Amino acid sequence: MKKIGFENDLIVPIGTFHVGSSWPMMPNDDRRRWESKKPVMVYGQQDAMQKAYDDAVDEQQRQRRLSAMSNLFGSLTGK
């Protein structure tokens, strides 16, 4: 059973809670520059590989659609 206590005549849970700082992180230009050059530092290796794969698949599909549209327009104009 969880520990409970009373505060202002109300039942409240007693426990250890992580309380972080309320101050926001200061912007760091060096870190931002590094992250813009090396996105793996932000997203991780797996996400970077997945993004590269997704971009390659999107480009391949775009090329396939472009080729199909080119063939369609070519057949309609009689070339």
C-alpha cells in the first residue's frame, strides 16, 4: 500500500518526486552549430539511418511518378 499523509486536512501521497530546476537551459551557439552539422547528435544513429532510408524511398517514388507522368504526356502529345 502506498504511504499517505495529510495536508490541510486532505489526504496526499507521500513519496520521493523528482523536482527539476525551473530555469530554462541557456542557448549554446556551439552546441547548436554542432547539432546542425551532425544531426546524429540530436536524433541518434537509428533515427538518422531511418531518415536517410525514408528520404531515399521518397526520392525513388518521386522519380517513378515523374517518369510515369512523362510517359503519359508523351503518349498524349503523340511523341
